Amino acid sequence: MPSTSTGATLRHIAAITFLTMAARGLVLPFLNLYLKSTGFTATQIGVIVSLSALVLLLLSPLLNTLADRTRRHRSLYYSLIVANIFALLGIVSQISQLFLAGSIIVRDSSDTPGAALLSQLTVTRLDEQK
């Protein structure tokens, strides 16, 4: 049974995770509208969203396994943050449609595993403080 401070911290982590996922859910419909305004067809948007989900489905377990085997959770988390920053810069720059689509896929595939790694790092840190 976790202590009260650990239980409260875990509830805070759960609340922050819920709010983060809710914010992502609010942004996704507008991302589709943004892609439509930049000249993508509905089929292209569907392919981008599907590829993002597929890459996330394949990459997330691989990254977590890599982090567990190498014990380099922080380094992997920081590299996912950097990848996310560069992807967001790519989305804003609008060099070409292909670059924009790639940036969206990279952002999606680095954002969610990064959130999972951050939660794992927080729980690990709490265990170390006991």
C-alpha cells in the first residue's frame, strides 16, 4: 500500500496525464483542418493519421524496451523531447507537404512515448526516495 504522499503524487500524475490526453484530443480535429487548409486531400490526411498511429503502435513498445534494457530512460526522454521540438518547428515552417507530413508523423511518434517515459521516470524517482 503506498504512503499518503506517494498516493497523492500518483493521483497528481494521473490527473496531469488525463489533462494532457484531453488536450491532445481537443487539438486533433483542428490538425486535420490545418492540413486541409495547406492543400492536403482527405485521403492524404487519412494516410498521415493512419501512418502516425501505426508508427506509434510499433515504436512505443520498442522505445520502452530499449529504455529498460539500456537503463537510459532520461537520455531517451530528452532525445524524444528534442525530436518533438524539431517536428514542431517542421510543422510551422511548411517547407513542403511531404516535409509537413513527416513532421506530423515524427511529432506523434515522439510525443506519446515521451509522456509514458516521463510517467515511468517519475514513479521510479518516487521509489528511489523511499
